[in-house]
Amino acid sequence: MLFNNYSKTFILGALITTLVACSDTAEQAKAPVQKPLTPIDVAQVVYKPVQTWFTYTTRLEAPQQVALKPRVSGVVDTIEFVEGQKVKQGDLLFSLDPRPFVAEVERLQAQVMSAYAEHKQAQSEAARAVRLRKRDAISSEEAESRATTVKKSKAQIEGLKAQLVVAQLNLEFSKITAPIDGVISRAEITKGNTVNANQSTLTTIVSDQKMYAYFDIDERTWNRHFEQVQVSNNLPVVMQLVGADKYAHQGRVDFIDNQINTSTGTLRVRATFDDIENKLRSGAFARIRIASQEAKQQVLIPERAIGTDLKNSFVLVVDEQNTLQYRLITLGDRYGEFRAITSGLQASDTIAVNGPARVGPGMPIAPRNTQLNIDTVALTLGAQVDQPLLTAKQ
């Protein structure tokens, strides 16, 4: 009897334990399973000084360029320069056969001497006529005729002297010198060939101490960004040559045209670049960049972090609870893979770096902090001299 009571008690306890265990299992089955948070790359926005700049294409021009032509006709006797080298103003470049010019000078010198002799004789005759006229030995008409002869001989001397000057100039012009400092091209006409005055091109010379770059700014851009600019401001520009990866040449605006071109709606502007090392070539294709304003602080974020919603642009900002929040933004200029933000973000904001591709507003995340590297991006016009080309798109 005691055994039976004990058995009943054991069975009852086991049953109660089983019921409690089943109840706990049921409660656990009813409780929701918490999913792990999605790890997302986040970073604090960059806040740096940037500039808006504009890019134009151009071809370089030398301030001075001469197509060298002879002032007199003749036969090329010697060539006195090395092709492609620098020359100084006054350097002898070509010489023509001087003998015809020397002969002309000597002929006119002889005529001048003869004219002086005739003039002296005419003066003597005129003086004698004055004495004879006092004694009524000759008529007044004869005396006046001799005085007129003196004047004619004097005029003849002056005319011959002028011809002699021209002949001496022609002799001087048979030595063709450099009219400017610069770099000389090859000889287009070689020794022994006949050249015609003011027609035959002997060679060309371009100045090499500075270069001009003309470019056209559309009227809207000028009025919006450059209206207050004057030549006296020496507005800086930078230039990139074809094949170069940097805007390695610095210059300044030194000419602004006085009217808008009505055919194109553009204003012609010129930048000047010093070329002391002779690295620039006239006719070279180049890109010019000009900034409209001083650098100012702006928020910068990666282009991939930006989402679009109809006509709006937005980013996902991480709040204090590590939840993503929708934030409307206004886009500025692009700098490489980064975009300036003119409104909507603060310098202290943290954003989802890879944008809304995998996540959305209101979503809690497991943030993975990263850092935005913008050191290799040119944010200001001056920085492009030392950094490779990273285009800023308007």
C-alpha cells in the first residue's frame, strides 16, 4: 500500500514537470526571433574649401609672330642661322648678293657730286649776273634765269640725295636681320634662289617669353559668375596641355573684349602664360580652367551615396539610434567621385556611404565606420597644379 502511494506521487510529479516543460516550450515558440542588424558602411561627411571653375579649350598663340620677307629683291647669298634655335632682335639671318646695291649707291653718290659741282657753277653765274645787271650789261630776264638755275640745281641735289638714301637702305636691307626675339623656324628659301621684295617668305619667327590663350565665355556664365571681374584683378587661370595629366601652367587674365559677339553670344577673354623655360609652343591645343570665386567651405560626399526620388536628391543619414533617416539635399559641383552639397547636410552628419541600394529610411543598422579619402581630388583651382586631373563637372 505504501508502495502504491509512493508510485502515484512520483507519477504525478513527473506529469507536472512535463506539463511545465511543455508550457515553457510553447511560450518560446510564440516569442519572435530577433534578426541580426545589417552591417552598413557609414562615414562622416567631408567639409573642405572648394571652388567652382569652368573649363574651355584653346590654341596657344605667340604675342609676336613674323613671316620674314625681304624688303628688296635679289639672290640669297648666305644663311646665317641654325634652324629651330633662338634668335635675338638684330641677329643676321640672311644676306642677299650685295653687288647690285653697292653699284647703285656708288652711281648715285657720283651723281650727287656732279650735281654739287653744277650747283656751284650756277651760283657763280648768278653772282656774276647780279654784278652785270648793276651796270645794265645784261637784261633782267637773263639775271632772273640764272637765279632760277641755282634753285633748280639745289633741288636736283636734294632729289639725288633722297635717291641715295633709298639706295643705301636697299643695301642695308640686303642684310636681313631678326625683327624680334624668338625661336626661328627652318629656311623656306635656300642659298642661290632669287627672292622678290615683300613676297617671298624666308622663314618664320615666334616670340617665346610668353604665350596667349584666347577662349570664349558664354554670356550667361559671364553675367552670373564673372560680371565684376576686371583686367586689373589679374584673375588666375591654370592650363593643361594635350597628353599631360596635370594643369601644370599658371597664368592670369590680361584681356577682356569690349563687346559680346552677337553671332555666338560669347565674350572673348585672353589669358597670358609666362614661358621663360620655352616649354610652350604656338598653336598647341590646351584646356583652360578659370575659377569664378574665392574658395569656400562646403560639405562633400561620394556620388554613390546619393539617391534620387522623382526630381529630388537625397541621402540616408545615421541618427543617434543607428537608424537611417531620409534627408533631402541640394547638389553642387562634382569633384572627381565626390559631390558638393549646398544644402541639407551639416559638417557633423554621418551618412550611408553606398546609398539606398540595400537599405531604406527607418531601417536600423549595424554601422561600420569608414573614412572618406579626398586627398587626391582637386577641390580648388590652385590645387590642380600639383594634383592629377580629376574633372569637376558642372
